[in-house]
Amino acid sequence: MGLSCVKPRRRREPSCINNAEIKVRRFGILRESNISTNNVEVVTRPWSDLPADLLSLIAVRLGIIELLSFRGVCKAWQAASSVASAKTEAASNSEPWFLFYGEDSQCHLYNTSQRKYKMSIPELDGATCIASNQGWLLIFKEGSMFFYCPFSHAKIGLPKFPHSVLSEHASAFSSPPTSCECIVAVLHRDLEFGMELYVLYRGADTWTRRKLNSIQYKLSAFGFATYNNETFYFFDKIDATVAFSVKDKRCLKYNIVKKDNSIPRKILPCVRVKSLFVKFDMKKKLGLQDDVSVSTCGTILQCAGMDNIIFNEYLEAAGESGNRRVKGVWIQPRFFQVSSNQSWSL
């Protein structure tokens, strides 16, 4: 018997497919589209409907800049990033970033790899950062003073400072402003009243003032201030410091014996780094000419149980033609959330 050739039966295609679901895998995420064509209609699934557990796993792997973009997508993504935000808030050993400001609300942020980000921060327009610690900035603006976190825009106002202008000063705060134990101290040298120390305790609505007549002529220009073991330390730019004990309400002056650019442990267990702005050649990286004056605010970094102090710096413009003045502050890249009704009062 011979073999006959049999034509395969042709599959009959439907003229229209309705309510078909097409599931597409991309980047390990199951996504459904809602693209309609003449023959196919696909059901969509918005990105905001992704499982919260999956979003959280993504968020914890992001840097702080990417995390901020992630949080800005929608409310669901913002809620899913709460664990990552808490992790960033607690990152106490992160390297400092440099925030450049001082001419308008447009600011520039440089990370440790010198990558630059542009930010609009109206709170810094016409203001001065007088202290930086643990991701919080202490801001002074025409007599008003407040805490500010540029990464989350969290802000906590303080009672009005007794002076509308700060000429020569050094400032510090003991702990984050959300802590009930936070204390703010400002050492100020006024041309009329001499050297004064102003202290503000959490919950207080007025500043406590102390005159320091006995030591006002024994210090050079201030270099930095910090807090350790119930004591504020105010360093000048040469070899002296003033210590104010919160417990005893007393001020004492020390002369620093320099050795390998460190501060003696009997005064404070720390190592100071005076000129980080100069060391990193930040003026050149910022594209600033010699006719520009720069003032910076330092910060504190914790490493191996010791405080590394980055001092405040001031670089005067070369020549008499320099009239442009800009500012900068070293800050740890940390994220803080506070409620809308958060205030200094307890």
C-alpha cells in the first residue's frame, strides 16, 4: 500500500480574543500590561500595586539619594521604604558629605566620590549653618534659629536667639533635637557685651546667658565646638579651649598641648582634622576663583570610640576685589522623619 500525503488540518483562529491576560516577566518582576490592540486586550497592574515586601527589599539596597527618589514615586512606595529610612537614620558612621550654599536657595551637594547633586533648599537662603552633628544642621537666620535635615526637610524651630547677628561664635548641641535630653550651646563674642555663653535646654522657651569676662581676651578666633560627657568644648584656632560643664554650670579654660594634631585625652578623647576643605581641594572642585571667600561649618565623625573633629574653616578672598562670599557645611547623609507638630517644647 502506498503512502498518501495528508495535509495537516489548519488551525482555526478566532476573529477576536477578549479579556486575555498576558503576564510579562521583566527584571524579575511580574507585570501585567493594559495595552489594547485590535485583537488583544491586556489587563494592567500599576507599579504602586507591587507587593510591599518586594518594595522593601529594593529600598534597603538604595543609597540615600536613590532612596529619596524611590520615596517620591507614590505613597505605597514611601510606606514600603520605612525600614530603609530607619536604617539611614541610624547610620552614625557614614562619611561626611559637603553641602555648598550661600547665594540663593540653589545648593550643591557632594558625596564622598565627589558626585554632585543640585538641590533647592529655601531654608538656607540668607542663612548660616552654625553646627552640624548626626545628620542635623543648626541654622541661624536673622535671629531665628532652627534644626534642619536637608535630606528629609525635617525642621524643628527654637526660641528666638537674643542677638540678630552672630559675628564670632562656636556652637554645638548635645544630641539630636528629637531627644528629650538635647541641649544647645552658643559661645558668642560680641563687640559691645564681650564674650557670652548662651545655653538652651530642651523644653525651655528662653536662653540662659552667662558672661565670660575673665577669659574673653585669652582666646583667638573660634574653630569648633562639640559635646562629650555632659560638657561642651569650644576650641579656638590655635591652642586653647573653653569647657562648660552642664552638670556643674562652670566654665574652665585649657591650653591644648599639640601632639600629632590630636587633643589630649584628659580634655577630650578625640582627634581633630582641621582643614578638610583645603585637604580635599574643595575650592577648585567647586569651581571657585581666588576672589571668592568661603566659610565652612565642620562636624563630628565617630570612629573606633573616638570623635574625629572637622574644624570650621574660613578662606579669605585674594586681593581687595573679592566681594563674593559663599558657605558650606560638612554633614552626615542621614534621613530623619518628624511629625508635623514636632516642636522644641516638651
